[in-house]
Amino acid sequence: MVKFPHWIKRKVIINTRFLEVKGLLDKFNLNTICYWAKCPNLFECFSKGHASFLILGKICTRSCSFCGIKKGSPEKVDFEEPERIARAVQILDLKYAVITSVTRDDLTDKGSNQFYNTVIAIKKFNPKTKIEILIPDFNAKPKLLELVISSGADVISYNLETIKSLYKRVRVYSSYQRGFEVLNFLGRNSKKAFLKSSIMLGLGEEQEEVLSTIRQLRLTGCDILVIGQYLKPDKNCMDVIRFVSPEEFNLYSEFAYKAGFKYVLSSPFARSSYLAKNALLKLGGKTNDESYIARTG
């Protein structure tokens, strides 16, 4: 077992804001990726009013070996969920919302309509709220991708997650090629939204493979890149091969900026929805508020 280095450490913070967010999530029966994927940033984010919301239930139809989300028979689609989310955003006066989901291969629309309806509901009740969506691949079907683009989300994210040589081990039922089909389609067609992706390190990748992946991601038109350390969320998930140093994360950040990315978050605890608002602030989408909920996966 790889020994945890000194920089892999998180504090448990429970304050009034933490209790407010948790209480509202419970009241409105809303899921978060923070909880179900066992995110190491949960206490920090909740204590600051941040939470990554998970739509379409908490059970995934795929079995990615890095993910702590439960796999199996998915839950029924809750068609009232979008409005409850919008109401929660309104009550907390949130100025930035990030939305994600489990993968729903069992649905004809792969869950794309729930994404669309959630964005529309948030905009209806909170017209000034900026919205980021983190989507599954929808099997790279153009009509489904067009639907989520048409929702008017400010940032659209699809996480590649890892390098090509590890893809079959890390994402058993996905494909590296399909991931780039999704990103290329979004890059060509989502002219009004910033495009975002994320990769994790520590699974056995070589440095040149990481650099190559960064270059390929930029060629899709991707504006925002997040690079973080893989941490094993569950005993049944893949083991950590190595812990990447903060200095190496800085190297990848510098390389990504030189490659043309407009915003990069590269650090051990970086996650797709962690500090998500900061990218839009830098890129011109100022929210004028420090509180937000990130709804993602």
C-alpha cells in the first residue's frame, strides 16, 4: 500500500453553513456527488456553502473502477427534481450552480432531458445564476448533446478522467475515442458556453502521457482544465499507484496554460466541481457572491 504523503490531509469542518446546506439537501431530498462519491473536499465545501448535486438518482449503470458511486439497477427518474433544485438554489441565494448525474444507459435519452429541465428550472427561478453542467457521454449521440447545449448552461463539462493507455482499466464501459467525440462535438457546437474537462493522476500514467492528453484536450476547444490526485474512495475501487507531488501538479498547470487553456486548476485535491466558480470569474462570468452550489458528478 502506498503511504499517504503529508500534503494529503483534510480537516473536518462543521459550522452553521455546513448544517444549513445539509439540512436543505435533506429537506428537499437532493443527492450530492460529494456524499455518494466520498469526495475528500466535502467538509470544506459544505462549510462554505458549496455542494455538488447529483441528479437522476445515486445508482450508476456503469462500473468505473475509480468511482465510489454504487452500481446496479437505477432508480426511477424523479421528474419533480429539477424544480426542487431550483427552489433550493433560490432559498440559499446561490449565484453559481453545477449539475452532474450518474450515467443512465437504461434511459432512451440517457438522462439528457433531466439536465435540460434542471437548467431551465434554475434559470426560471434564478435568472442571474450561472450554471455549469458535468455530463456523462450520452453515447456521443449528437441529438442528446445538442439538447444539453440548448439548455443555455454557461459551462459544459465532460470529464475524460484518464490517459488512453489506462482507459480500459479505469472506465470499463466507456471509451477514450468516444470521450473525444463528445468533447469535439461540444467544442464545435457550444459556442456560448465554456468547455471544461478533468483528468486524475496517480493511476500509473507516465508524465509524457499526461502532457499528450493535455495537448489533445486543448485541440477540442476545451477552455478549462482540472487535474487532481486520484484517491481510492472504496475498498472495491482501484488502488493508488503513486501520489503526485504539488510540484508536478504545478508543472502540468504551466504546460496547460502554455497549450492555450484559459483556466487551469491543478493540485492534489482538485476536483471538477471544486472551486468551480473561480474559472467563470476569471473568464468574465462574475457572480458577485461567494456562495454557490455545484451540482455535479
